[in-house]
Amino acid sequence: MHVIVRDNNVDQALRVLKKKMQREGIFREMKLRRNYEKPSEQRVREKAEAVRRHRKLLRKRMEREGFLVRPFAPATKARLTSGLFC
């Protein structure tokens, strides 16, 4: 992975590099590899991640088809006094 530094702007290049690393999942992998993870723990974690991804996909599909309506945020005092709920 490489990043081009233009006009001696290192800050911009660092932001681009961090964004690329985030997209690739490098930060997440570094966090996982800090400590040893037993193979059984790894299987459990990966299974839980798969279940989460599947539930999220089903939820999005149900919303798209109109079966689920996204809940609104609870009315706050600021919104009540701004005239939105009057």
C-alpha cells in the first residue's frame, strides 16, 4: 500500500493512508492480533460475526420491502419546544 505526498502535504497523505488502512481492515486485524486467540475462540467469534451480518442483512431487506418501519428517535425537550410536535 502506498500514498503519494503532494506539495509536501504530509497531513493530507496521513489522512489518506489511515482511510485506506481502515477500509482494508488493518486496524481491526492489528487489534485482534495483539493477544493470542485460541482456535475455539476464533471459531466462536467468527460465527457470532456471521450471525450479526446475517441479521443485519435480513433487517435491511425487511425495511426495504416495507415490513419493518425504522423507529423514530424519542422526542426530546429541545424538539418539543422548537414547535416540531406542537
